[in-house]
Amino acid sequence: MSERSYLIISGSIFALIGVLHLLRVIFGWSASVGTLMAPFWMSLIILVIAAFLSVWAFRLYRIVTS
């Protein structure tokens, strides 16, 4: 896999994760793993991290392709 493909794929996956966590917060969807419920503030933290990683990947893609 080339570096450009890797950056596009990872940036897209992180963007999707961020959008899903944003939708969870907006619509109030619950998330649980087994018997543990994930609080909404955790989704906000994950949203910020996923958005940062997505933007970082797409900016690196722009640098690699120029």
C-alpha cells in the first residue's frame, strides 16, 4: 500500500468515527460494552481526537502529493 493510499484511508476512517460520535451526542444514542455504559463526555473526547487525526492525515496527504 502506498503512503498516499494509507493517508486517505486512515483519514476517512477517523472522519467516520468522529461523525458517528458527533451523531451519538446530538441524538442521545446510548453506547455500551457489555454491562458498562459509555458517558457522553467520552464521546466528546473521542470526537476531538478523531477529528484531529483525520485533519492531520489529510494535511499530510496534501504535503505528500505536492
